[in-house]
Amino acid sequence: MSGSARSTIWFRLAVIYFAVAVTLGVGMGASGDHHLMPVHAHLNLLGWVSMTLFGLITHRFPAVGEGKLALFHFWVYNLSVPVMMVALTLRMNGMVAIEPLLGLTSGITWLAVMAFVIQVLTKAKS
Ligand code: HEM
Ligand code: HEM
């Protein structure tokens, strides 16, 4: 897949997270129940904000979205973040037993982020 095609997919994924996160934010504001605030914040920041930046950076430097490490970043991030958000929601609802999964998905998301960091440092050339 070309870098610019991957960039478009990041934008599409980003707005889906934006829709879910803002809906949750409005729900929190309307109900006065803010216990899912970390979920709202990280849906916005790992989803809407980070994915938009992945899309913009990949659009500016298509090579960042190409190759094995880009594929690793794409799939690992897109599988780990939603699982982490579901685990965080369960944790905020009192399920302490979910903590190992939350820790594991945090670490896996970190790995995906490191792949992106390496891509930018090695492939983003003016
Ligand atoms: C219609 C849009 C939004 C609504 C109604 C909304 C609502 C809220 C509410 C009710 C809280 C909880 C505040 C608290 O308990 O102290 C909150 C926290 C937060 N929201 Fe939103 N939000 C919206 C959009 C966004 C967007 C677009 C972002 C980021 C790009 C964002 C990032 C955050 C963050 C980081 C926090 C945690 C703040 C803290 O640490 O105190 N929100 N939001
Ligand atoms: C693997 C990824 C990440 C993990 C494991 C993580 C973990 C955490 C933790 C443990 C907290 C403290 C929550 C609390 O005290 O209740 C936190 C808060 C926060 N993080 Fe993250 N974070 C991640 C990614 C990010 C990113 C990418 C951003 C911004 C672009 C971000 C922005 C924030 C903000 C604004 C807060 C304060 C609001 C809140 O408590 O929810 N985080 N994060």
C-alpha cells in the first residue's frame, strides 16, 4: 500500500475515534458522571489526535507509511488501542482483574508507537 493511501485510512480511523470520544464527552457533561474521563481523554488523544497526526505526517512523508515497520505500526496500534480502551472502560467500572490486560495492551501500544518513531526518524526526509 502507498503511503498516501495509508494516510487516508488514518484520517478515516481518526474521525471514528473523534465521533465516539466526543459523544462520550457530551454524555459525561450531560449526565454529570465523569468516571469514564480517562477513556474519553485517551479515545481523543490516542485516537483522534494521534491518528490525525499519523495521517498528516504520512501524507507529508509517504515513505513513513511504507514498508514492514509501517505495517507493524498500523496493525499493532489498531489492534491494541481499541482493546486497551475497552479494558480501561472495564477498569473504570471497577473490574480490577482486567489490569493485566490493560498493562499488556499499554506495552503493545508503546511498541507500535516506537515503530512509528523509528519510521519518522529514518524515513522523513525533506
Ligand atoms: C463536545 C466535545 C467535548 C465534550 C463535551 C467534552 C467533555 C469533557 C468532560 C465532561 C470532561 C471531564 C472533566 C472533568 O471531570 O474534570 C472532559 C475531560 C477531558 N477531555 Fe473532553 N470533551 C470534549 C472534547 C474533547 C476533545 C476534542 C479532546 C481532545 C482532543 C478532549 C480531551 C479531554 C481531556 C484530555 C480531558 C481530561 C482533562 C483532565 O485531565 O482534567 N475533550 N471532557
Ligand atoms: C500507551 C499509551 C498511553 C498510556 C498507557 C497512558 C497512560 C496514562 C495514565 C496511566 C494516565 C494517568 C491517569 C490517571 O491518573 O487517572 C494518563 C493520563 C493522561 N494521558 Fe495518557 N497514556 C497514553 C497515551 C497518551 C497520549 C498519546 C496522550 C496525548 C496525546 C496522553 C495524554 C494524557 C492526558 C492529557 C492525561 C491526563 C488526563 C487523564 O487522566 O485521563 N496519553 N495516561
